[in-house]
Amino acid sequence: MLNIAVLVKQVPRTDRIKIDKEKGTLIRKGVESILNPYCEYALDMAVSLKKTHETEITVITMGPSQAEMVLRRSLALGADKAMLLNDRAFAGADCWATAYTLKRGLMTESENGYDLIFCGVQAIDGDTAQVPAEVSQMMGIPLIPYANNIYVDPVLRIVTAECEIDDSIVTLKADLPVLITVRKGSNNRKMPSVFDVRRAFGAQLKMINAESAKCEMEKIGLSGSPTRVVKIEPAIKEGACEMFSERDFDKGADKILEKWYQRDVK
């Protein structure tokens, strides 16, 4: 049996987020929270293995108590078990502290470890995309990035993945256990059946705090974060754009040189 973990995150609907210009922070109050789409793609890939392999899929997230909803959606979409890492001590964690906390959660949930760990390539409420690589490094297992399709040989314990890296499609192989990031999938949110939703909302979630995860307190939350977000600002559109067709190439080139000269003069 393949023992699979999927790391997921609850995120706000980014198309509805506003920024507090005075504080330089995101205004999350009143904004709908959803399962990060890239995490849903990763879950889809994990669930697809159920068609050809005997599997057990555990979804894990770190967050406040309301993050329970993304775990229940994950259960409705095909996961078998769910775990919430919830502790006030986890608040303010940057990528490194988050990765460490998730690592402790993974080690707490499975004594024998996982064959496959799936992650979305990044969260839509940030753009670091560092957590999956940090988790793989901390776990001491290989990382296969940007997978579109995978094939698992449970006998030889090898995974083969088709990955889209920049403008190329490459095939990567690794021995199990391995961490895989996924960035492509359906743009349509899946609608689980009523039976699946009832099962998901009747399921028991495993709640883990810092103590039960055996976290080193100096490595979690704000105190364990080597980076800080000082300020967030909205992008301001400035200036104007002039378009020149290929027929007016010389005219456009002269305009660029003119602007460049004026900049140097200033």
C-alpha cells in the first residue's frame, strides 16, 4: 500500500483581497477562504493513484481552527484522513518555520514515514514557493518539481514524473520516498457528491499542537522565523506605453535612445 501525504493550505480569495495602505497589511476580514488551488491540484494527483494502487491519503495543514474547512473539503475530494497543526505558538511563521512545523507533523502522523508527499507548487496568497523544497530538505528526501503526470512502481519503489520546467518537458525519476510539487490541473473546482460531503463532515480530524508534535519552540512561529514581512504595498501603475509596429522600428528605436539619453542627462 502507498502511504501518501498531501500538504494543503487555507488561503483567502485573492481576487477579493484589499490592502490596508496605512499598515501595509492584507485585509482578510470578511474575505472568503478556500483550499489553495495548487494544493487541490496536488490532491487530485494523489487521489488519481487510487485507480491503480492501494493507497491511504492523509491531508495535513497548519493553521487556525477555521482551517478545518479545507481539510473537510480535501476529505470530500478523496483523502482518507486529515490532520490540523493548530497552536498559537505557530502564528507568524515564515516559510522556514512553516516547513519545520509541517515536517514535525509528518513525523508525528506516520511512524513508518510516507512513500509520497504531494504539495502545490505555491500558495496564491504569497509568491515564495519555498516550503516544499524546505520540507524535502528537512525530511532528507528528493524533490520532483512541477509534475504534470506521474507513474509509481511500488515494487521497485521508483516514481517517474513528467515535469514542465520553464519551456521544456522533462522526465525525472526518484526512489521513494519523494516529495512532488504540482502546479497544473483543472481550473474548475470539483463538486464532490453528497455522500462524500457527508463522510467528510462526519470524519474525525486529528488535532496536533506544538507539544504533541514535539516541536522545538525556538524553531516555530514568529520567534523561529529568520525573515520578516516589513510592509505590503499595492502595485501602482505609472507612466504611459507607446507602441511601435515593425514598420516603424527605426522610429521606435530612436524614441528609446532619446528616452535613455534624457535619463542620463538628468
